[in-house]
Amino acid sequence: MRLQSAIFVLEDTLPGHADAGKVLSILKMEGVWMYAVTDLPRAEAEQTLRALGLAEHFRGVLSAQETRCPASDARMYEKALRRLRSTLRDTVVFVGRLEALRNAKAAGFRTVAVRGAADAADWAAMCAEAEEVVDSYSDFLQQP
């Protein structure tokens, strides 16, 4: 399957991962369009991306305040998908919480579980349910 676009739940998948920038750079070089979804207010989300040095990788940000649905809701991913002009088949959602993973899967998205936001029990469930698992983004680069 071809990867055309990726959706990241900002606060659950990027802060605390110093190696995320390298993966995002590679995805961007390969023509993957990326969108961030967040429960943060837009200005705070944009500032977070700038502070992490990742803002240039994203085509846009959708906030819960603007969309009236939380970042863990499948409707948020569907809105980002439309903005990316992509399809479910060609899009992956990077999530850091079990509820978000299950919502994305129920909506038909491919999922990547990212370590950091979930507690140990939820992380174990996420590892079992996600199509891909990211303990660290540098490990993600080395997957076959």
C-alpha cells in the first residue's frame, strides 16, 4: 500500500520524541502530506510545532475548538483526510492513546501507536491493535 498522507495527534505523538523530525523529513521528501490534529488551541498547537522545529513538515493544523470534536474522534481524522485530499487506503493516523487508536481503526484508518501518552495497560493494548508501533521514531526508520 502506498502512503500518501499522515495525520498526527500532536500532543500525544510528537513532544518527547527528539527523533521525530528525521522521520517527518523523510516522509515529506517522499511526498507524504501531513496534518496535525489537536485538543490544544490553534495558537498553542502552532507554537508547539515551532518549538519542536516541526512546523514546516505539516500542511496544516486542525484544533478541537475549530472542529467541535476532540482530537481522539474519528470525525477529526476524516476532516484532516479531506483537507489532505487523500483516501483511507493511502493515509495513516499516528496516535498516542487507546481511545484515539480505536476510533481511527473503527473509521477504517491504518494506525500507528506511538509510545508516550498511554499508561502501561493501554500501551499493551495499543501494541496489540495497531498496524505499526513506534517506541521511538528512530526505530520506526529501521523497520523493514
